[in-house]
Amino acid sequence: MDRTELLLKEITEANGVSGYEEEVRKIMARELKGKVDEIKTDRMGSIMGVKKGTSSTPRVMVVGHMDEVGFMVKEITSDGYIKFLPLGGWWGHVALGQRMRVITSKGPVLGVIGAKPPHILLPTEREKVLEPKDMFIDVGVVEKFDVKKKLGIRIGDPIIPESQFTIMGNPDVYMAKAFDNRVACAIAIEVADRLKKVKHPNTYLACGTVQEEIGARGAQTLAHLADPDVCIVVDVGLALDMPPEGVKKAERLGNGVSILVYDATMVPNLKLRNLVVSTAEKNKIKYHLTTMERGGTDGARIHMSRLGVPSIVMGPPTRYFHSHNSILHRKDYESVVKLIVELVKRLDQKTVRSLTE
């Protein structure tokens, strides 16, 4: 594996559901060290690396969220089964029968979300999608085995999808959990590294937020700390290039940067959007414009902070996020890094001021 693959492996395999992002924050702090001038955190646990360019302003924020979708222990039944509540959006179909890792004070405990075998399913059950509230995790339950005492499982313990970073048969394609949105954390780090050798007329802020999947909570507090003049939110885009036929082929792996022109929580600053597009075209970086009618990003909180922050969302298209395994193309990752570096080089005081004139 090369340096990027090793970073993606470590950062995606880290345990970090919403509210439990410490492992990811430590990785970001370690990787940013030597690439930025100082590292700060807010009281929620979000992190910011500050790299000064030739001017202290404008302050250019590039942000991704550190948390991943997962679950939390809600109840331990008298038999020792784990009932849980979701942290982030889950569709029942993608959770049932999957391996999970409960993070306890005694260490991780492996389990599986129990599923009835098809032999005993009633016809009505076959047609039903189970909700997470109706599911349970089996950690090896047997009679007279106390999972609380033996395994240290407690209510409130985080539950992580059990999945490893994998380079697929096509070596440019990766599979892992938590690309949403650890890939953005890796991109913020990579941009900081490339800017070490590049002059930029601003201060670059490489940021990772907490609790995005449960309401973009960390974005609100970090925006107050960062006080950005402009913000590039990096988050995964929807890749829609799988069956059934008839989906949008523009939104596919290998087709460059997904640039959001609309999501349910934010319309990007139009002048910034045009600048992003012109920068991509000038530098021959592949991109496509897309929308997301449901769901939002950290931009929801950041673009409305203080007096308002010109913001836009972009990222690599990704298949199957909010599941145990999502799929990403390395060339899309590289396109996002290159585009952000080129944007940071262009975002001087005059350009940023013009975004709101």
C-alpha cells in the first residue's frame, strides 16, 4: 500500500460513531502535525489545523466530519441480547445479518445482528423491512453467561460496523466502512501536505467535525472557533451507476468531483460555485454537478454561522454509504485534492470579498 492507502485504511477502520470520535481525532492530529502551524480543538471535540500562507486573511476552511454511522447500546435483555439505537441514518435491509463491534471498557466485543433463517419466516415477514428498533445483536449468548460481567457491555457503549479497508480487484477501487466521511478527513490532511510546497494567499484551515450524522452539531461550534471567510465542505457524493439501468450515468465512479448545487439544508454561494467550476475546467479536472434532495452536510450549520459564510459542498462519488461497505475510486479522491489545492491558491482577499458583493 502507498501512503494514501495506508492513511485511508487506518482512518476508515478507526472506531468513531457520532459522539465517540476520539480515535479519529488522534489520527488527524498526528497526521496534521508538521503540515500545519498549530492545531486547535473546540469543546465538542472537533479539530482544526491552521496553516498560514502569505496573508492571515481570508480564512479558508476545508472540513469533513470524523464520525460514521453506527449504533449505541440501548438495552441488554435478561438473556444477554443487545438492543440498540441508530446513530445516523440506517435502512434496515443493510444492517440485518451484519457483524458489529461493541466497544466496551474491557475492549471490543464482536457480535452479529440476528436474523431469522428463511426456513421459518412467515410470508408477511418476508415482505417487511425490519427497523433497527426491532433488531438485536447476538454476542454469543448462552444460558448463565452474563454479558455485563463477562464482557463489560454497558448501556451507552458505541457499536461499530465490522469491516476492513480493502483494495479491490481493480486496484484503483477501494472498499471500506466510513468513507462517509473519513475520506474527507484524509483529503483535508492531503491538501495541507501539498500546500507545504505551494504559496497560498490566505490561512488554510484543515478541519474535522464531530456528530455530523446526528445533526451537524460539531460544525456549529467549530465554525465559531474557525471564523472562516469561505468554506469548502468535503463529503461523499452519490454514485448512481449501479443497477437498475436508467440511473444517472454522470454520477458514477471515476467521473471526478461531485459538486452539489443543492441539498436539503443548503444552496451554495453561487459565485463560489462558479469559481469552483471554472477552476476545475481551467485545470482539466473532471467534475459533475449534482443534487441531493434529502439529507445535508456540515454546510448546513457553517454557512449560517456569524454573518454567513460563502460555502459549497464537493467530494468523491461513492457507492453504498451508510452501510458496512462503501466503494470509492482513487482517481476521484485525487481529483478532489487537486481541485481544492487549486482553489486555495486562488482564494485571496479580493476574490473572497467578491463572493458576497
